[in-house]
Amino acid sequence: DTGVSQNPRHKITKRGQNVTFRCDPISEHNRLYWYRQTLGQGPEFLTYFQNEAQLEKSRLLSDRFSAERPKGSFSTLEIQRTEQGDSAMYLCASSLEGYQPQHFGDGTRLSIL
Amino acid sequence: EDQVTQSPEALRLQEGESSSLNCSYTVSGLRGLFWYRQDPGKGPEFLFTLYSAGEEKEKERLKATLTKKESFLHITAPKPEDSATYLCAVLVPGTASKLTFGTGTRLQVTL
């Protein structure tokens, strides 16, 4: 069990630029989730995949955000035209089906200059 | 709206001083309550899942319990390495797999 892997760990970019994050889930997990966490808060749900299908999206996920999971393996989260308010820790998690625990990666910290 | 409230926000204990963290929730049809530990700059680390009132889980110095309205994380004889933020989250029906988190309790254990 190599755990959930996220890259990069840190991303600093200028406002208006596009950024993309990658998540590699635990290999046997078919469910993959993206969350966003700001300082002093718990993670907030963004979106969820079962295999390659994106089944749920939060209202937090504006049209500047897009997520993909080609072939049901790794996933990418892209933010276009970044804004100051996008600064946060972006967390990826994976799980088996059913009401199983979600296992998190160490996140990508995004800082917008 | 489903809500999860954790208390206290912060807790400072001396090594060996036992205490409890609280997680209260207003959810219809709970499908699971999860406890996580989060260290600074890291992602949440899974600790326990509780599915029904009366259930208890233990791991080393930690014990989690669940009632119909709240969960407690009991820490017995804590050590400095137990210092972290402890998060609870609930899984509700109709949302497939969305976890709703509380804001966490920051625990500091001193010598």
C-alpha cells in the first residue's frame, strides 16, 4: 500500500494563470475525491469519481475548475484563470465502494501571488 | 443542512492528562462517522469509522464512541506525539460519498 500520492506538493503562481494538479490513488480503490481546505477549516468536498465517471460536483466547483480521471486511474484537477480566493490546500482521497473510509494524500498547497 | 460541530477548538494537555474531544452532528440517516488526525502540512490520516450508536473503536491511547447525536474521541494518558488537529466527518445518504467535516480540535500535549 503506497498510499495516495499528489503532485506537486506546492504550487505558486500569478493570478490569472492556469494550474493543474495530479492525484494517484491507492491502486485498488475505484473511488476518488477532491477536497479543498483553507486554514483553520476542515476539508470541503469538491468532486467525486467512481472509476472514470464524475458522479458528483459541489457548488464550490465553479466553471473555472475541471477534473478528469481518464481510464479510472489517476486524476487531474485544473483551475483556469486563478484568483486570490483559490489559495488553499487541495486534497485528494480514494476509497473502496460502500461506506468505506477515504484515505487522503498530503495535498497540493496553492498560493496565488 | 447537515452540520458537524467540534469542541473545543483547541485543547492543551500535559503528558498523561486524559481528556475527550467532542463531535456533535445534525444529520438525518447517518451512514458513518469518521475520525481523522491531521499534522501541519499533511493530509488527514484515517483513525476510526463508527457506523451505529453504541459502537466503540480503540487504537493505542485513542478510543472513539458514538451516540445518536455525537461522538467522543477519548485520549488516555496522551504523549507529545499525539499533538495534532483531530477532525471528524460524517457521511450522509443521498450524497454517494461526500464527507462533511467539522473544523477540528487542535490538541497540544506538553511535557
